[in-house]
Amino acid sequence: MPFADFPLRRQRLATPLPIWRATCRADEWLDLAQAVATGGGRLISLWGSERPAEAGRADVVSAAYASSEGLLWVDLTLAPGGGGYPDLAGIFPCANRLQRSLAELLGIFAEPMADRRPWLNHGAWPADYFPLRQPASGRDSFPDRQLEDYPFVRVAGDGVHEIAVGPVHAGIIEPGHFRFSVVGEKVLRLEERLGYKHKGIDQRFQEMPASEGYRLAGRLSGDSTVAFAWAYCMALESLGASRTPLRARWLRALFLERERVANHLGDLGALANDAAFAFGLSQFMRLREDWLRLNQRLFAHRLLMDAVIPGGVAVDLAPAGAKELVAQCDAIASEVKKLRAIYENHAGLQDRFIGTGRVSQELAAKLGLTGFAARASGLAGDLRADFTMAPYSDQATRQALSRNGDVAARVMVRFDEVGESLRLIRLFASELPAGEIVTRLEPIPETRLGAGWVEGWRGEVLVALEADGEKIRRCHCHDPSWQNWPVLEYAVIGNIVPDFPLINKSFNLSYAGHDR
């Protein structure tokens, strides 16, 4: 049953994408989740909050579900005096880590919750201290706390050996721990331990005026600053039913596609480097550097940080700049076409790529894989193509798909997405409508809830915002890495240890975006 047919009273939010809000009872929580799963939908995110109630405060658990009809944000208000909520992990496995995070931050546990190991807390606060229930002083410290051993799952058997990698890695790679169980070089199991980048972002939002929150959202994961800032601004604008100028919407999309191209160019080079083909790294990094330098010159920031602002965008595009963008897209397209031919005809690269880190379509659907990695496993789904939102609705965005689900497929999809993004940027720059680039937001006179949903380069980015006028009561930002990190554990099974960096880079998931 699609969630649209589930018997809930829904309210459409004032967003350009189809997003609804609803509340449900405890006895409907699992039935709704099962209906979404049966209808081919997926869990986008799960979070919790404290909200004002007649008896003072009430705990609320929220879930965001997506299907072909759009997105549903559903709230479950828990009974006063404590109590949990039904466990969703049996229906959506990706709920496991989200539920563990919710338990650590708010002290609200799923029932029954088989896995109660800490996820974000690395000894930074006691088990009975819940950060999102405390005043945001920023000064709480627990110097006597000691880091406890994390109970990794053990694999027993003759010849089984454990390899611990991280959390500190070489160079500028963010921290994350990977525990491999191997026989020889063959990987039997991988277990991840993340959370080292936890920064208290959710609590920090509560110290900021709503009109400034986009700056923090855009710094959640630096390689996705446009996606998160746009999702935040979409959520904020929905609170007062504000409508951004048409030119601003086109510029936001142009910025988003430039962000997508920059990341794919960098990763296509890094993937070649992980397969000992340094020529690919040098060429793609050269192209990426040229790309970022033009961002700096035309839009005042290499990564386009703070380019998307509430009510529109902060920088405009002059006619001369539009011509430069089109010329650069033409040049990059020509070079990427040549490099793709080199990659596809390089026996050494293809030997490393083909069949490595394969994720079947069935497994991808079961685990909730999203973004370009899901499309590389045959799962169609791209907000730019699935729903009508200007300017994408005017350009008939084409999804890049493959069914093989291996590193080679993820590389192919990246190449295809670069080509499509270059096409879109040319169109956006050439046909940019005239008009203003920013408008004043409508006031938010009372408590409101809004949401933003954007197809970032990794996948779906969600921002759920609760505000009382200019005061942020709760802001939850969700990175698609929450869904995709667990899939990496399965993708590496049966492969050899030296192929892990290659498999890992083919997903290139965010630590900071996941850990918040």
C-alpha cells in the first residue's frame, strides 16, 4: 500500500516538491512502515525531539518516508513518563544506527532494540546524559570519563584474523574505524565504527536565529554545501510559504550541478589512483582544479559555500560569466570523453573495477541504498527527474543507470552523471530567466514545521526544521551516507583486503555528514 493510501490525515507543506506531514498512533507506527516498504518506498531518516505539550514537554519520534508519491514526515508522540516506540529495523535495516543515535542523544529507545551499543558517543558523555535534553551551554565536560571498548562482532574459525584500520587515516581522510575479519586476504566480514566527527550540530542549531541556520547547514559536510544549504532554505521558506524568484531557483540548480561535477571529477581521479593508475588522478584533479577556480572567480567561493541563502541566492551570474560557464562545460566534456575511453580500454583498470564490490539490486533495495550508488545497482530514483521542480522539470533530467552494482558500474554512472550535469549547466546558464535573485521571506508568526528535500551528489539530503519565529526549536539534517555506510560492509564481503580502498572510494561516503 503506498503511504498515500494509508488512513492518515496529511498536510501538504509549502514546498516545490510533494512533502506531507502527518501524525500517527503507536499501533499505526509499524503498519505504516510496512505499508511503505510493501509499496516499494524507503525510510529516509529517523529522529526525535522534545516539544511543548499541555503537560509541559512531550517526546516525539519522527520518521521520513519516500515513495513515488513524494515524502511523508510522520510524528509519533510518546506517552508521558517515558516509554519507547516500535523498532523499525526489522522492516528498514538502515533504521538500526538512526535508532541508536536517537537513544544516545535523547534517551528514547526503540522496543525491542536488540543492538544498544553506543554509536555517536565515544566516551564524550556518560550513558545517562542526553545532549539534546540539556541547555546548549557548550561547556559541559566529563574529564573523568574513560573510553570503553566497543563490542565488535567477533568472527570465529580456523585461520580467521582481524585487521583494525583507523580511526586515524593517512593524509586528510576523516576518522572512521574499520574492523576486518579475514582469512588470508579474503574479507569475511567488515564492521564499521563511526561517530568520531560528532560535533553537536543539532544542539548548535538551537542557538542560532532561523535566518542564519543555512550557514551551519552548509557546513555540515563540506562537499555537499549547496545541497544542505538548499534543503535548509527550502525548509525555512516553507514555514511562511515564501516563494523564491524564478532566476534564483535556476541559479540554485546550476550551483547544485557544479557541486555534483566537482565531486565526480575528484572521485574518478582518486579511483584510478587506488588502482595504481596515477595518470587518471593527475588528469581529473587538473580538471577539478580548473572547475573550482572558476567557481571562486564567478561565485566568490571554490565550493560555493553560502551561495544559497534564504529567499534566493547571494551571487548572480553576469552574461559574460554565463558564456565562460558554457565554454568550460564544452572543454570539460571533451576531455572527460577522452578520459572515459582511456579508462574503458585500460585492461588493468577494468580488471580491478569489474566484479569488485558488487551490490545486487535486491540487496540494494533491502538495505535502502540511495543516490548514484543505488542507480549503479539498478534502482531508479532521482529527485531531479522524479518530481516537477523548476528548472529540472523544464529540462527532462536523464537518470544514469546500471545494473551490475560493482565498482565499474559506479564509475560508469559517475561518467554519465558528469555528462548530464554538464548538459544541464549549459542550459541553465544559456536560458537563465531574468529577474531578482532574492526575495524577503514571509514572517513566521507561530510554531511551524517545514522540510527541504534535495538530490545531492551522493543522494537525497533532508532537512526537517521546527521553528518559533526566528527561534529554531529543532533542526534535523540527514545525509544519505546514513543509508549507504552499512551497504559498504556488505559490498566488501568476499573481496580481498587491498580492494577495500577502491570499493570505499567508489561510494565516497561522508563521515562529517553522518556524524553531525
